Amino acid sequence: MTDVNVEVEDDGLGGGMKDGRPAGTPVLRRINRAAVLDAFRQSAPDPVRLAELTRMTALTRPTVTQAVEDLLAAGWLQQHAPEPSAVGRPATRFSLNGRAAPVLGLDVGPHTVAAGVADLAGERLGVVHRTVRRPGARQLLEVVDEAISEALSAAVVSADQIAAVTAATPGIVEATSGRVLFAPSVPGWSAIDLVDRMRQRFTCPVMVDNDANLAALAVAHEHTGSGTLLAVHWGERLGAGVVIDGRLHRGAGAAGEIGFIRPVGDLPDDTGDGRGPLERAIGAEAITDLARRYAAEHPESSLGSLSTDPATVFRAAADGDLCAHHVVDRIAFVFAQAIAPCVLVLSPHTMVISGGIARAGSVLRDAVARHLDRLTLTSLNVELSGLAEETVLTGALRMALDEVWRSRLTVA
């Protein structure tokens, strides 16, 4: 690496500016530390040796050694005992100290709240799920506060140790401020300044984003590389995110609100709970209701003797129950009809379904793909995310981690 002069802010590790001029050697040391720290990030959680770091960073061994010493002193790394070696002196190994900058993620929904703490390597230190038993914004906020406290306790982390917070919320969120502009599923939620509420408790960066957007980020992290990804988060509610060449597409601010697409045919009555037409037609509750109606008409079906919920329906369909198969096919058809225009406009390389419905398995995936083939011009690769219900929380943690690494690895 050649010597360069860049203007940077002090990172607490000995670099920085003096009288507005480049600091020379301290700046170069910071650049080298960033390169070495990024190598540890890529290797996490596995320990690495100095020789491996030298190859990964293309820096000299003395430069790597100095950077490792600085990072050890700052608490970003931990040292491991040398591995036994039959030849030569065993080499000391180092790894990322995940607890140097833990992050907090929140998945806030009208019925459940999940809170999780993860370390720098993305390993979860503590996760809690809490049910929202009373409707209303204030009641939901109480559950959020309780979930945060319990997650911090489970992770054995204090609020002042958290390096970044990301909260996922239903509704339309203003990207620049994190303000919830519209959230029909939680009356009064748009009047709550969630960013300000979090900043009263945490001194780190706080971000708030739409839950489907964060689900899309989580799914996109599993699909590295370029291309267009349509990520559908499907449970009781229905939303989507579009990721193009690794970047989330927000449009004018409400991109991905597919739950408000109006499908063809009769629709369930609007119950006033803020759900959109497509959510009412094929959300988890709608799948259950449809299965009960079909089972009443077909007493030979196993669905009549089972506790009816979406998971039961999908299992029965996979086991060959004809009635359950008809339910799945109907749901897949309505979904495909609604989403086909989006597929025709975007021409995505892949569509990934996450959320609770993702546990349906191949019986739903194949039905969706089959119906989409008839409604679009090219075959679409349809996948189910293994993250399922944890997708939104995973995306919230991912955004928080990205913020930490962005701030630590920026050198100019």
C-alpha cells in the first residue's frame, strides 16, 4: 500500500486531523487499521494469523503487526493461544472481538415485537419475542420498551454499549428522518417519534425503516452479487422490497406496498384493521378461513380433523390431501395474478418469499412459479427464505451492523 494523505475525523484510535491539515503518518496508520479490521470482518468468527492477514490486505508484516496491536489495545480484537504445530513455532492467532460494538435490532408489529442483540460478526447474543395483548400505539410502545430491556439482559449488554439501533416498523417510513408517516395497522403509531424515543435510551445512531424493506435487505444479504431481487414478506401482512444490484429501491417512498394491490374477484370485508386488499385476500388469516370453508365442503379431507392454520394446510397439501392442495393452489393463483404486473415491470432475476408463509415449502413455491409462468414472459426463479419469521429482525440487525462497519471502515 502506498502512502496517501486524506482528511479524516478522529476514530479514537490515534488518527485524525491537526489544524485542518492531513495528519500524515497517523492517517496512514488509520487506513491500514481499517484494511486489517475489514480482513477480520471477512474472516469472522474464525481466528487468523498474521501471515494470513498479510496476504489478505497486501500490507507488509510490520504494518499488519502494528495495526493488530492498535486494534487489540482498542478492544476490537482478541488473542488466541497458538495452535499446536509439528513444524516450527506455533503462530499466534487473532479474531474479531464481537462484543466491542454490539447492535440492537427490533421487529415491531401490531401483534408481536421481537428484539435482538448481535455482535460484530452477526452472532446473536440475545433475542426475545413478546406478544402485544392490547391494541394501540402506547400499548405497543410499552411492549417495545420491555422487549428491549429483556434482550439487553439476555445478551448481558448495557444500553451504553450498543453501537447502533435499527427498528423495523409497519407502514410508510420517511427514509431521511425515520418518521412513520402512515401505519394503518397500528392506530396512532404515526404520532409516535420512534427515533426520538430510542435516542432517549441510546447514545448511538438510531435508524427506523419499513419492515418489508429490512426483510429485503436480509434476503439480499443471502443473495450476493448483482441483479434485481424482489423480496416478498408474507405472513398475516404482506409487503415487498426491491433490491437492485445490492441497493434497496425506495422509489418515492412507498415502494413495495403490495399488500394494497387489489386482486381480481370478491374480497373479504374490510375489518378496519388497516390491512390492504391483497393482505385480506391471501394473508395468514385468509388462508385459514379458506381452508375451513373447503374442509366443510369436503368432509373426506384431513383438514376437518386438524387444528386449521396455514402450517397445517401446507403440510396436508404436501402429504397429498386434495382439499389442502386446492387451497394452496387458489392462494398461489391470487398471489400470482396480483404480483405478475410487478414482475413484468421489474423483470427480477429472483423472487424470494420470506415470513411465516415461507415455511410452506415447495408445495407453495411450485404453485406460485407455475401460475407466474402463465402470466409473465419469462420464467422467474422463485425461492423461499430459510429465515422465515426471523427475516425482519435479521434485516434490522444487518442494517445496524452495516452502520457500525461503515463508520469504522470509512477513512476519507
